[in-house]
Amino acid sequence: MSFSLSDTIAAIATPPGEGAIGIIRLSGPEAISIVDGLFAGKNLQAQPTHTLHFGKIKDGARVVDEVVVSLYKGPKSYTGEDVVEISCHGSNYVINEVLALCMASGARMAKPGEFTMRAFMKGKMDLTQAEAVADLIASQSGAAHKAAIHNLRGGFSNDLKHMRDQLITFSALIELELDFSQEDVEFADRTQFYALIARITTATQELLQSFRLGNVIRNGVSVAIIGSPNAGKSTLLNALLNEERAIVSEIAGTTRDTIEETLNINGILFRIIDTAGIRAHSLDTIELKGMERSREAMDKADIVVYLFDVRETEHTVFTNQIREFEEKGLKYLLAGNKTDIANIDEVKEGLKDTTAPIIYLSAKNKENINQVKDALYNLVAGGLIKQEGTIITNARHYGALQEMLKSLQDIKTGLDTNLPGDLISLDIRNCLYYMGEITGEITTEDKLDYIFSKFCIGK
């Protein structure tokens, strides 16, 4: 997929479906003249930028709709070009009629991400900010929104720019030394350079470490609730969601298949999966299939909540289950249910040798449900979600940062072993290259095509 900057593009900028308002967006050198030819009202080409105009869109003598036209003349627009937005009524018929008239008048259909691509190519934003636009559109939680807004406002870009500027300064000084190699002069203070490399290395490591949290913020967390039949797994799901989502019955084995719902806890999305009960033996073919799916859900989950009936716990079974979690490297949470009908003191005494912490609850009475939510949140985020600064949510950024870190280590090794300035300079250039890859200062058309093809049309 290739992009052109010389023509005028158009697309519907609002989601599919009926609504009060629909928006058709145009960008390019003919955007204003194309709309002006369809607009019955003021002469749009004579109007100042950043103004709104009410009138009619007409196809010859036929009135298609009454609209409001927004004008944004380049370079003071999203794309840096002339941009026009036509706000019409949200009928699918009307929106597509207006778009078809724009196309017939000389515009072409925009490709996915082409508006933002033009903003990037015109220098209105760098690549991290452009990618943050897509992240902001896709955000489904407060944490994802916060991370996207931070990057859209240039938070990550500024971090990289500060590191890049300092590294370029030292690179220039080292390369200047090469011009005076016969005179044995040293323009770059090695002590200060060591300190700079240490600071940039620390900052890069912190960014890399943030990716685990960033991945959680971007993709959410899958949580499988497992346990024996009739332990109360469906009741716990309902209590967490605060609604009757799963069928609950006293009959063991009521849940035969997995049920998945989404829960927002402190700005992070958790995908809660209620599974069929797991027991040692069953002759029921459907139940066996349900148990198989339960184990698959357990193995794929980011966190497993092992729910057990506090009245029926056998210590050996309990211990074996914990051992299985740890052998598979699974994060898990132990929850003892039905404390409303059990002697909790006796239960705690019987499980006092269990090393893993246990949350005791009554899913039926919704007691200690908030403790379960807090424990889930702390397993993946803890207090990190409240940290200010950049959180890496993009795998492309993560890969480039890993290469940056390798280059920084090579620079330090070169300094430690007194490598010649020309060799150290090469390592510095490698580091600068990967910084530039992140922001888009160094990139290829194929890579840009891939990145922007994932955007929605109209953005």
C-alpha cells in the first residue's frame, strides 16, 4: 500500500451505523474547492480558517442534506493540508450520498490511516504520536487512555529527543577528535560521557521494564476461574460483575462451557472466564469436553483464580493444585468460598501450613469481593499504573529499545577498552539509528505502510 500527498482524499470519519451526526472528512489541495462546488451557502474558498458554515449539500437542483461545514486551512490543520469536515445527519444513506458526491467531484477514497499518515509526512507529529492516535481510538480503559494521551502529547518523543540531543553532542565531539588525531587532543570529556551513557542506559531499561505493564494496559488481562464443580465459580463471576451473567444452581456441573466477560478494575481491563468444574472422574461426554476447555483456559490465562469450597478442601488436593500452578509458571490467586456456611476459624486452622495467601469470601453474599479485585489488580499492576511518565505499549518500540540498549552497552565496552574514537562513533550512530526508528526520523516506506494500514479509515 503506497500513499500519495498530491491528491485530495475523502472518507467517513464517524463509526458505521445510524446516529444523530455523520462526518465526512476531506484533506488535500482541492478539499475546499470540491466541497464549495457542492455547498449552497457562502463561498467557502473566501472564508477564513477554523470557521463553521451552515448550508445545504446539493446534487444539481436536488438537496441532499442540510449540513455544517468546518474549514481548517493548511498548515494549521490536523494533516497540515486544507481540511474540510462536512457534518450531516447520521443516516447511512445521507452520509454515503455526500461521500459519493465528493468522490464524483475529484476526491478519492482515503486508505486506512491516510489522514494521520499525511500529518506525519507534513511534520505535524512524529511516528510515536501518530501511533498514539490509533491507541487512543482503540483505548477501552482509563489506563490505556492515559498512556495514549501521554504519547500523543509528545511525552515519549520528548524523552527520546532529550537523550538523542545529548548523544549527538558527544558524537560530534568524538568525531571532531578524529580531525585532530595527530595532535592527541580530547574534546569529549570521558567522565561526562560515562555519566551520560549510564543515564541513558537507566532510562532505556526503565522504558523496557514498563512494557510488561504496557502490554497489560493495551491488551487487558485474561483471568480463568477454575475449581471443582459447585465451588461457586459462576456465583463469583456474577459477584465480580455485579450482575446475573452466569446461570447459578446447586446442581454440580451446571456450567458446561466457558463464559467470558470484561471487568474494569482501576483502569485495567480484565477478561474474566468462568469455566466448567474440574473433577477427577466423569462419564459425561459433554462434561469431559467442558473440563478439557477449562484446562485450556487455565493454561492460556494470565492469572488463574482457584476457587474452592472451604467445607470440602482436602489438603493434598489443594497442595497438588498449587504445585501444578507453580510448575507451569502460572500466576494464581487462591480463594476460599462459602464462608457464610462454614466455621472459618476451623478452615483457617486446617490450611495454616499453606504458604500462598488465601482470600476467604462468600460469593453468594458478595463478601470480600473487593479483596479479590484488589488482588487481581496488584498481581499485574500494583502501584505502577499511577506512575507518571512513559509506559511502553507498542511492540515495535520495545524491539527498537532493546537494540538501543545493546548499542549503549557496546559504547560503554568501547570506552572501557579504550577503543579508537571512530569505532565508538559507529556504536553511537547505531544507537541514534534505533532512536530515529522509533520516532520515524529513520524509516522505510514498507514499515510506514504496515503501521498506518492498521488504522481505521477516516483517521
